[in-house]
Amino acid sequence: MDLGLEGRRLVVTGASRGLGFAVARELVGEGARVVLASRSAEAITYAARQLGEHAAGIVCDVTDDDAPARLLDRASELMGGLDGAFVSHGGPPASTATALGDAELQAAIDTSLRAPIRLAREIGNALGSGGSLAVLVSSSAREPIPGLVTSNLARPGVWGYVKTLADELGPKGVRANCVIPGSFLTDRVVELMERRAEVTGRRVEEVRAEAEGDIPMRRIGDPAELGRVVAFLLSPAASYVTGAAWAIDGGAMRSL
């Protein structure tokens, strides 16, 4: 199926590695032009070089107040405008509800709630008819995760905001959806499995098998599998899809 992404102009944040890079790679592969954003100049330069002439990088910390304006200006400068964005950002640190301090709470709000909401709001308002947003959240948007109270607070808030934003942008032909990722074999996940194997004195294969045993499909996902779903959501092929949260997790979430 032709997604209709040829020549579309898109921004991807958190794009230097992991799921953000996987999304950018799929978009470029479908013929889109993409501005990649990351806090690391070296990493984003390397990522853009890997994707070729249809990708360009910008050093941008999405928690900065001026991040949306800088991304929109860069898209206008390089591509003459913007048709959509994939909003990805870092997660808050682990904490329990009883141990959560005020400083941790404020940091979680700034990083994982305020920043993605600000990006979605400003980019969404700048898009014209046919524009599309996809915002990365987490399974904690639907199911609280033990030991991650900051995520349990922030992610549902982002999803609630995107759902409301979709209602308000719909009349002008702009769509907004959330993406809920499961476990994917990114460099970060591999590092964590290797660390866990070292700490527990087990082989990495055993640690991975244990993680996969809780997934109905019995495997950890390939980042490209998430990239393809996001590419669909950002494309004209998904023209009647908005206000939805798409779980891409091999069936790991059990909530309805």
C-alpha cells in the first residue's frame, strides 16, 4: 500500500537512536523529508548522515521553552513548512509513591508532561489540513507500572491532552494520536539486559527469554515494527484515524 508520504515534511524528536531513529528511517524510506532532533550534536549529525539527503538534523532539547519554535523554524527553513511530527522524549526516573519528593515530581512534570504537551500544542496549531501528530507515551498511560509513579502520573496526562487536542484540531483537518510502545530491541534495551545478566550472573539469552515469556507473541519487537505503524499514522493513508492510542506491544498490555 502506498502511504502517500512522498514529499511530506515531518519532524521527529528523540531521533538520534532507538525508536525515534526507527521512525525517521521508515519515514525517509517512504519518501518523506525529515528534520531529526536530538540533544547531541554528534549523534544527530551521524543519524542524519545515515538516512541520506532527505534527512537533516537539529540540536534541540525538547524541554526548552523555545523548542517548538526552533523546530518549526528549522522545518520552514529546510522544507518550506511542516505536515506532521512524531513527538518522542525521555522518561522520568523511577520512584515509588511513598518516596516521591517534590523535586522529583517537578522534574517529571517538566520533562514528561509539560515538554511533550508544549510540542504537541505548538506544532499542532501550526499544521494545516492533512497534518498529523503522533506522540509517544508508555503503557503507564493505561496501566500503572510498579515503581514508576512519575511515569504513572505524567503519561496518562499526555494521553488525555492529546485526546482533547484531537477533538479541537479535527475541524481543521489535523489529526493527533498517541503511540504506546511495548518492549523493543533498541540499543538501550540491549544494554539493560546485558547489565541485568551481569548483576544476576546469568546469560543474556536467559534474561531475554524471561522478558519474552510475558509477551503473548513471545518475542521482543523490532524497532522497525513501531516505525511502520507511526509512518502509517502520520500518512494520508490514516486520514480518518485520530484521538486514538495505538498499543504496539505484541499483546503485552492486558487492559481493554
